[in-house]
Amino acid sequence: MKFVALVAIINEEREEEAISIAKEAGAGAVTILKGRNLGLKAKKIFFGLTLEENVSLLIFILPKKLSLVVMKALRRAINIDDSENSALIFTLPLGHVAGLNLEELHKFESEIKNIL
């Protein structure tokens, strides 16, 4: 089974929504990293404080076929094509994976059987 890392960079406010959508689409565990989005535009300053956009980086390790299902579900629900939503979703191929939970691996197998 080939695995990929599906990475979703989304506004922090939509983190729980995105995790829920991904799990409904078949994703299992997720690793969450916090960050700030430093874009090309100048940041807003309010009473001397710079307002930066806080983002969550969600990393899912998924079988390749299942990753496309999860990506499509996230793309539709978060509406990343809308210019107001600054989100980015992409996958990276993984050559070797160790440490996957057997229970999660069996879940992936059943999810892929349902897709096929």
C-alpha cells in the first residue's frame, strides 16, 4: 500500500471543522502544528500591535487512494478556491512508513475497499 502525507494549511478558526470533515471522509489520526501566515501583503496594525493570521498545519498519513477522497472533501467544505479563504492543501509521497497503528491500517484497508 502506497502512503502520502496530506498537508492542509488552514485558518486556525477552521481547524476543528477541517479535522471533522477529514475524519468523515476516512482519515484517521492527525498531527497539528501551529503557525503564522506571512503573506505578500503588509500586515494590519491595530494600536501598535501587528495582526497576523494564525494558521494550523494539519498532517494526515493516508493511503494514496484515500488521500484524494479526503482532499476533495476538504476542498469542497473549506472552499479554498474562494479568495477570502487562505488555505492550501497538498500531498507528498512517502517512500517508507513505520509506526502506523495496526487498527488504523485495517481501517484504511476497509475504507479503500469501500472506495473501489
